[in-house]
Amino acid sequence: MKKYIATLLMIIVPAVMIPLAMPVTADAQTYVKRVVGRNGRVRYVRVKKPGFYRRHRNASNIAIGTGGGALLGGILGGGKGALIGAGVGAGSSALYTYKLNKKKKRYYKVRRR
């Protein structure tokens, strides 16, 4: 059983890390925003899009907590322990994400040409 788990981890870890390590082109990180000036003039300005973690912070934190809890519960208590660990991991990571470490909004200045 340990050989299967080790083999599975050796396959999954590179499969997850390779797409995350690949660089993203600059075109994919910008989008066009419509800006209306005080005089009513409309301009379209390119602004930088927030990163993946900044956009999906809550879901990422809860997924990581759930997976960690399930892994730890599975090691300690088998199948039933994995289910309990997943529940505890999801609850604790949700508590951390939504109550203890709230997201702070950052307001970006619009780049002018």
C-alpha cells in the first residue's frame, strides 16, 4: 500500500507543479477598463489583472485545508478518519479565511498614457 501511495505522489506532484511554474505572458495579465473622465470623455485603459491567488484566495485556502485535513485524518484513522479530517480541515480553513485573516482590498491606480 505504501508503494502505491508513494507512486501516486510522485506522479501528482510534478503534474501540479509544472503548470504553476510556467510563466504567463504579459498579454494574459492585462485587460481593458473603461474610464470616464470628469468632462464626460470616455477612454479605454489597459490595467494589470490581479494574480491567480488574489482572485481565488478563499477557494484555494479552503481546498488546501480540506486536503490537508483529509490526508492527516486518513493517515491517523483510515477512511472514516479521512472524512472527519476533511470536515475539520474545511471548517478550520474557512474560519481562518473568512474571520481571522480577512482579505484587505488594495486599490490600484489606473495607468495613464
